[in-house]
Amino acid sequence: MSLLEVAGLGVRSADGRDLISDLSFTVDAGTRFGLIGESGSGKSLTALAIMGLLPPGMTASGSVTLDVPGRGRTEIVGAGERLLNRLRGRTTSVVFQEPLTALDPLMRIGHQVAEPLRRAQGLRGRALKTAVTAALEEVRLAEPDRIARAYPHEISGGQRQRVAIAMALACRPALLIADEPTTALDVTVQAEILALLDGLVSAHSMALLFIGHDLAVVSGITDHVLILKDGKAVESGAVLDVVNAPRHPYARELVGSARELDAALDRLGEGERS
Amino acid sequence: MSRPIIEAREVGFAYRRAPAVLTDVSIEITQGRGVALVGESGAGKTTLLRLLLGLATPTTGRILFDGDTLAPGDRRRMRSFRRDVQTVFQDPYSSLDPRQSVARIVSEPLRSLGLLRDLPRPERRAAAGERVAAALHAVGLPEDAAGRYPHEFSGGQRQRVAIARAIVSEPRVLLADEPVSALDVSTRVRIVDLLAELRETRGLTVVMVSHDLAVVAALCPQVAVLERGRVVEQGDTAAVLGSPRHAYTRRLVRSVPRLPARPA
């Protein structure tokens, strides 16, 4: 029984082009799965299809099922908005690449974090305020009260992404989808956010679907990966197998490029490296 | 040691009514010793690059070109500066005019710098065509690229067009602002290889802003680490990034995501 089962998923654009074809993979409860691809490979569309959030005009075929123990099995492809709304946040939630567009610029952070807490847990008043503070503390934001009063533009990119993570975790989803969550961030902030995600996913025994273009980033946080090219899976398997012995020519090229850049760092000498 | 081509001497910069973006920055760029400016958003890398390009004037300190202060008012010297110091920007989608053919884009520096002025008018067109063809060839684009338009090319190819434009005036220094960070990883490796090749074959000194330490390690023999507008560490790339002394550099190096080690 997999938490998420994607079987023969296809996504077609309004003008009839196949953007994703015959994509299949499963994510079990509590495991971490990575989708790797370059721009235009269809990795973000896959995330949107799983959330039932495909842009107007695009159509999905095949099957995406979510099976949360105690909440039953749900087919996402073709499901209505009401059903999908009950799943969003509670069963699955997403952290997107750019926290500035994920947050409402006109609303204080505290209000935005409160929204899912109120909706899912029915909290009000003081209890809600305490829960917001706790949610911000959980993502290691120092001064949670100051952050709660701030508007998105008043805090840094890393802090915004922490807020977006706090919102995504508010309803304790069984599956967290992270779509390039660190691509827009500086490298030291990226390291912090990856460590944070790693800790939170473990602490809450969530499943993680991590989407990214950077092989090193994705392989550092997931157990299994799938490489997408032009909407098709070209290779999948355990992280170490794919990274150490890629079979498909495209996978070999991708790993080779990443290795080449990695080697440039290795040549700098042993010193700091362990 | 030869005289630096470009030098920033105790340079400071502040935008109007704002705290300083750069404080007391000194950097030397000598022939063949390309410098990478690394650091995070807001560290002042791009501002420093703009000063080195003569696109802004420092609030304190000086920028020197071939030993003399760069004066944007001195048009004759600025012209020789522009000829010697060219630039490539981060985003190849916004840095190329979509309404101009590649030939026109690549030959633009020849016109704006008046490099073919000495030729009689009828010969200029042929000479420009030759220079463009040579530049396109050097960046690995097919000859027929000249007659096409930017939208017909992929991101990596557009960046090649931008590099062709930068080298058409045969500059000594190429200043690039994150030249590969908008590109996919396999394309990124190819553009890094191209820049390394131009460095070898044309003696081009590559100075670049980058947050990608792997790209820096591959392309620039020297590195300056900026943190909040100050150079916290600079020197040979192998020394600075291989065994960093400053705490910030250590954190930067440690944060770079790495592939799982290959089994022995």
C-alpha cells in the first residue's frame, strides 16, 4: 500500500502536446522520493497534477491515488474541487520555489500562518495565536512574534521560505511536496533550509516528494529518485545506484555534468573537505 | 608581476541616502589572473562588477585602468576601455534584443566602438561579416546562426551569442555576472568549458561574479570573498576555497551541496 501512487500519468496541453507521458512511481508513507529534471522536463507539472492544480486547459490522464490510513483512498485525476480541497493541506501540501509569490504581500505573516491552522484545527483567539507562535518556532524562526507581525517584504528570503514551510506543515500532511524549495536561496541559506526540512520530515514521519534540478541537493535529502526528460521517466532507482551507476544515456550525461563540477571543488585540495 | 589591467583601490560605494554597499574594497586584475567575486545576495558583488565596468563611479577610492583612474567623462579613454573590457550578463533571455539578427547583435560593439571606422565604407560590411563569423566560430555556433534571431536559440546557445558579442572586439578582460547560473547543469558545463577554452586560446582574463563555487574553481585562478560589502578573504582560489581561513568562507564552502561519494 503506497501513500502516493502515480500510474500512467499523462498531462496534455490545450494545443494537444504531451507534456508528461506514461509516468509511474510510488511514494510509501514516511519515505523520501526525488524527481530530478532540467527546465521543461515536466517535474513541476507532476507536482501540480498530484495536487489537482493543473493550469486551465491542461488535461491529466492515467491515475494519481492518495491512500492515507484512516482517510481512505482517493483518485485525484478527474476529482472535483470540493474533494481536492479536503485533501490539500491535510493529506498533501506543497512548498514552492519562490516564497515571495507563495505569500500574500498585503497580509501579515501571522495571519497567513493562522489561516490553515484555523481551517484545519478549528483554533480561535488565544489558542490560535499560541499555535502560530509554535508553528514559527518549529521552523526555527528566532523572534516568532516579530515575524508574525511582519509583512513578507520585511523579512529575508530564507525566513520567507521558513514561513512557507510552517504553513505547509500546519495541518500535518502525510505527504509534503517540495518543488525546488531552495533554488531561489543563497547557498548557506539553502543548507539551513535543507537541514530544517530533513529534521521536520523525520520528526513528523512525513513522506517527502522533493523536486529539483540539482542532483547533489536532491540526492542529499531523498532515498529514491526518478530522472525526468521531456515528460518521460528515463531512469529511477535508489539514489546511490542512480548517482554511481546511471544506465540511460541522459542520466549518464546529467550525472557526468554534476560530477565534473563536483570534481572542480575536489581539486581544490583536501583541507576543509572530509 | 605585471601591472594590473584593472584595479579597485580602497573602493567604497553607497547608493543615495543609503548605507554603504561596499567598504574599502581593493582588488587587482592582472593578465591571465581572472578573479571570481563570490558571496551571497546583498554582499555587493554586482555593485563591484558595475564599478569595475565603469557603469557606476565609486563614492570613495578609485578604479584604475592600465594604471590611470577611470574617468567616465574621458570619451577617448572610455572607448579604449570598452574595447578591452567586455561583459556577459546572467540572463541570455533578456540581454539579447529579440528584434535584431544575431549578426547585428554580435557586430554591435564594432559599430559603437567605431572599430571599423578606418576602413572605406564599402569594405566595412565585409569586414564586419568576417569578424562576426570568426566570433561565432570561436563560441561554437554554426555559420548560419548570423542570419537568425535570438528566439530560435536555446538558453545555452543564446549565452554563446552573448559571449560572441563580448569577444568580437578582442578584449583583454571579460567581466561576467553569473554567466551560467540561469542554465541547466549540462549546458552549464559546456559554457564553462567554452569560457575556459577562450581563456586558453585568446588569453582572455575572465572575471566573474558567481555564487557557484564549482564554476569559480573551474574558471578563475583567484577569488575574492565578499561579505556585507567587505572583502573578507582573497587570494589563490585553491588556497582560499581549499583551506579557507575566514569563518564566513568556511561556512560558504561547507554549504555547497555535494554528490554522495563514489564507492572506492
